[in-house]
Amino acid sequence: MTGYGISEKKIGPTNYKIEVRSLNSARQAEINVKASQNLKYLEIPLRDLIKNTLVRGKIELSISESIDPKEQKPFNTSVVESYIKALKKVQKKEMLSPHTDLLAIALRLPDSTSPQKNKFNQTQEKQFLTLVKKTLDKLIDYRITEGKKLEKDLLKNINQIQKDLLKVQKEDQKRLVKIKQRITEKIAQANAPSIDQNRLEQELIYYSEKIDINEEIIRLNAHLPLFIQTLKKNQIKGKKLNFISQEIGREINTIGSKAQDAAIQKTVVDMKEALEKIKEQLANVL
């Protein structure tokens, strides 16, 4: 699940365009801020704001600036003045002619004709950070829209596992009878001498306990509604859902390894397929 937000506002003579993108590919907040040098002093507050608002993900904040040509100064006054002051010192040392046009030289030097860039005053800084927060909120709205689609898909797959579990329970009722019948047939085919029926029953009981999947079914029946309950909570839940999905996978795998029944194992494959889709989707859940 991706997220995107964009906002624009004029603060002072400058128009600011804020864009923020996110991918939930990271377990922590991996933040990249792209801004001009004159905004670098705000990088730490910006990172804190992003982390507190978006929590985690691979996040990119991009800030572009444009100045209204009507308000743009023809040159950077403070830079030009400092150049002229330095040139006058050179001129006094007779390294420049007294008739040299110092202003013409200063205007050709770096940054002399670029717009003057100053830090925000307190009011402007507050306006700027509010604009960034507004953009982050737009990204959250985008995430919520995507999250509703994701929740629907997760519920579809968890309900599929629940349906498959009911199939397993029905097959399990017939499984021990089929296993007993299969073992009896194998003994008959071996032309073995007379068999102690009591001993046979004891061995079958021991074997049936070894391949019993009732506990796994009970635990899985507890995990599935817990997953749904957690999914519907309005809070950060990605880690908990991942943990529950691991427990679901453990029970499904144990059922598959202990069942020794073709019908059950086929259903287990279907359950694993649905669970794999859930795990892929959980990478996008906060």
C-alpha cells in the first residue's frame, strides 16, 4: 500500500509545493527530505513531524520553491554589499584602479543576482510546518482509502481459511476409521499369523493419539477470530497481526504433517495459499 499527499501555499514572496510519498516496505521510518539549502535548518523538526505522523515506511518529502517574478529582487542586496566592501579593500591596496566599477564586478560574482533567501520568521515557520502537516494528513487519508480495500481482502482470505478448517474437521471425523481400515487391510495382505486383537487396538489407540489434530484445530479456531478482532481495531496493529498469522501458519503446518490423509492435506494446501496472500498483504499494514 502506497500513500501520497500534495499541498501548495504562498508564504511571504515564495510559493511552496509540498509532496510526500510513502511505501510500507520498512519496519521503521526511513525518511528522505528533499529541500533547498535555506530549509535545511528545519530538517530535524520535519523528520520528527513525519515520524510522529506516519510512524513507519519508506517516506520521501519533497519541497519545491518558486518566487513570484514581481516580488523577486533583481539582485541579492546583502551579498552584493559584502562583495563591494571586500573590493574596496582591494582597491585601497591599489590592486584595482580607482575608476573601476565595483558594482559591475560584484554583480558578476556568485549568488549576487540570485533571490535573497532568509530563514522564516516565527509566524512563517509555523505556517510552513502546518502546510507540511496538512500534506501528511492527506497521505493518511490516502492510506485509509487503500486500507479499507486491504481489510476487505484480508477478511476474504481469513474467512477462506475458516471454511477450509470446517472441511478439515469433517474429514477428521472419518479419518481414523479410514486409517484403521487401511492398517487392517495391510495386515491381511501380509498373510500374517493370527493377531491379538487387544494388542492391535492398543497400537491403533497409540497411533491415533500420535496423529491426532484436535488440539491444532482448537487453537486454529481461536486464532482466526482473534485475527479478525485485531484487524478491526482502530490502532497500530501490523506487528500483532504478523504474530497471529505466524501462529496460524504453525497450526496449519502441523495439521498437514500429522493428518496423513489425502483429502485433509489437499485442504491444507489451500489454507497455506490463503495464508501466504495474508502475509504479503500484512507488509502494508501499520
